[in-house]
Amino acid sequence: MGSSTDDFETAELDSIINVIVLNPANQLDTFSEMWYHVFLWVLFSSLFVHFCAAALAFGMLKEHKHGRFLPLLIVIFGVVSPLTGGVVTSAVIAGVYRASRFQMKALYALIWGIGQTILAAVMSYTRILATL
């Protein structure tokens, strides 16, 4: 396992291709490695969901005078959301793993990242937050 001084070394982070194919160079044992993998999966899954929603919105609103620009806002929100909330929640997950001295498998980073996107979609689609 990495020492606490190695936790914020960014030189040894995997390439994006290695994250996508779930083939990290080594076990995810430092905070920055765990955060990076979980964050990238939040970003990729959020972009996928928002691109699908934007394509659907564009297909339905292409004849509308101003509505055809709404898909652009949907895609922008698909980037802004992971860059704000996704950064924080990924850091919390990585911090818990690091404080527990657990090593994270790449598949677990995928599950945590996609799980955050699914939870955000469920919370925004339903009216659960309005009842709290």
C-alpha cells in the first residue's frame, strides 16, 4: 500500500483508456488513484445519460424556434454536474477507502461511479427531495 506522502502523486495516474477497459497499471491504493477512477466513471456515465437525453430532446424539439437549443443546455449540465458534485462525492468515497486502508478494485470504481449517476438520475427524476 502507498504511504500518506504518495496519496497525492498525480504522475502515476492511469490513462483514460486504462480506466475505461478496467485495466489499471497497479491496484488502486492511493487516494488520488481511487478518486481519479471513480470521478472518471461519474463523468463518463453522466455524459452518456445526458447525451442520450439531449438526442431525445433534439429529436422532439427540432422544429421549435427556441427549443432546439435546449439539448445544448442538457449536455452542459451533464459536464457541470460531475465537475461539481461528482468531484466531492468521489473524494468522499476515496477518502473512506483510504482511511480504512482498503485497496479499491477497478470494477468497484466503475460501480461507485455509475451508482452515483444512477442515484442522481433517480433523485432528479422523482420528487423525493421535494418531500424532505
